[in-house]
Amino acid sequence: MTSIRQAEGGPIAYVKGAPREVLALCTRARLAGDPPDLLISPRVGQIGFFDFHRASDLIAHGARAAERAIDSIQEAIHILAPGAEPVTPSGKTTVQE
């Protein structure tokens, strides 16, 4: 971890970034101990911890990440629930005859 004197933006930026660092550390530890069947990671590094006004941006990033992961999602469903019906990106099930 960077010292307060080395932090870009000074002590205030260091303190503001501390919750993000602690959260990232806890998340990595939890994922290592109990890994998910599938992990979707939206690219939201440019959105700050307290940028609640950017919720629509976060939702859009999440939707794009889910769309990129459709094939992985289908594969996980096939492995974990072999009899499940495939789901299209619109959320509707497809009927196989």
C-alpha cells in the first residue's frame, strides 16, 4: 500500500481511497475462499465509490459486461443445470424441439 506522503493527490486522496482498497481486499479474500461459478466484472474503475449520481452508467456497464459473458453464462447453465432451457439475451427461454 502507498504511504500517505506518496499518495497522488496527498493525504485527502489517500483517506478517500482507503475504503475502496479495503473493499477490494475483502472481495479478493472472499472470492478466493468461495469462488463463484461465474464472475461478471464490469469495467467501472473510472467511477468512484461515492458516485451515486452515476448509477445509470454503472447499470450500462453491467449490462455490457453481461452481454459479453453470454456464452460463459450459457456454458455454466449447461454444466450446473443440464436440463435447463437455454435463455436468450432478451431473457426469454428458447424452446428446443
